[in-house]
Amino acid sequence: RSAGTREQSDWESICTVNMNEWITKKPLEWEKYLNKEVKVTADEKNAYQGWVFTVDPVSGSIVLVNFVDTGKVSVVTIMGHAIQTVELIREGENNTTEKLSALFMPVAAKVYSNEELGQRKSSLKSWLEKNRIPVTEQGDQHTVLCVAGVLTVSPPYNPEDCNSSNEIILSRVQSLINCNPDAYHKTD
């Protein structure tokens, strides 16, 4: 069989799937639905249509995305146990994958020079020491700040760059960082 015929056969084999087939599919089979427009019929004959962003490999739940207005989207999750049928409507276009992926990616992070990172680290370390918080530098290049031996702050030294298993300390240090009058994260 030619490649074109094989692709058409693959397409036809995934066009409509009923509940028993859907829930028993394997993740690699669900992958064929990613970035494609589908119509999903769920319990009580509720129908949903949209672009498949992902399929949960454990439950078989589908996350559908619809591009509503300029810049606005609608996201719906259909629980795997409620799915009656999945009907393939059409293939995604070249930019569909990028559009879907961009929805859940953080805005491009600012890139800092080594000098800027050094200033940010120094400012935060001084602020913590001024507030009588013990802080040391860790890592090969001393880029990570360690607070009281139980919390670390990684570059670029914003409140969300704190990491600790102690949520009380984490919350308090993040609040303290937010109160820093010389904080760089307030101007980013």
C-alpha cells in the first residue's frame, strides 16, 4: 500500500470511536487525536467540539480548546468515563500545534546578564540580612541563595524562584521578598 493510502486508512480508523473503545485505548493511540478537531459525545448526549490539546493517560479525559474571539479561548475537559463517542472532524493546520502549545506556556522569560543577576542576588541577600534572616550562597558558582538552611532562591531571585518543603517559611520569605523596596521583580 502507498503512504497516502496508509495515511487515509489511519485517518478512517480513528474517525469515530465509541466509549468502550475509547477507554481501552493506550496513550500512543490517543496521541493520534492531539491537535485535531473532534466532536465528543458524553453522558446524557452532551456534545462538545474543539481541538484536542491533551488526553489524560490515566483517565482518558480529553481537554478541548476552542479559539473564541481574538485572543480568547474556551477550554473544556470531558471526563474519560463520560465519553460516549469521539468523532474526528479535521486535521490541524500547520500552526495549530503552536497555537495550542502557546496557550499554556509562560510568557517568554526575560534573559538577564550575569551582571544583572549579580545585582539582583546582592540586593536580595542584603535585604534578607537586614531583616536578620540567615542567608548563604550555594552551588558551584554561588548562584543559589540558601535561607536558614531550609529554603533556596534561584536566579533571577523573584518570589516564585523560592523552593522549600516548609510552606510556612516559603510563604514568609516570599512575602519578605515582595516587601523589598529595592526589589527588581517589581519592575520586570
